[in-house]
Amino acid sequence: MTSDSSSAPVEKTQVMAVTDGVGLVFAWEADARIEVRGLGGEVVIEANAEGLRTLARHLLVLAGEGVPDGSHLHLEDSNGLEDGSLGLVLERCDDE
């Protein structure tokens, strides 16, 4: 087998968003799987270990020092979530 850099596994995917001049970098671990679904009156977030770590890091980015109130990340099916998932918005809100 030959080594080809184009066939190397992707370790993570990053997206940078700028809110009020502050750059936020959100990263997805390779093989992260996250599904959001409604179950009666509850929302279920089902994820593998990589997906749970990815969500935790997203939340830590939003909780970071200097991140403005209202900063948020939209996750949708085929855009960070598994196909058929409900949309999920992670948003920082410092107002009580």
C-alpha cells in the first residue's frame, strides 16, 4: 500500500465565525456523529464519543472569555448533524 496525502483521514474540520469582531473557531472531530430528534415533549441529542466531544468544544468556544452575548452556532441536518436531524442552535446569552 502506498501513502497518499490525499487519502489520509481527516482529523477534524474547522469553521471560523466572526461575531462583533471576535473570531470563533468551531472544530468537528473526525467521525463525529450527532443526531437531534424530537421525542414527544423532549429533545434527544444522540452522539458517538467524537460527537459528544465536538459538542462540548462548541459549548466551550461559546463560553470563552470575550465572546459577545448573542454569539451562536447553527447546526442542521447535513451541516454538522446527521441527515433527518432537527436543527439545533447553540447560543450564548449572558442576560438574566
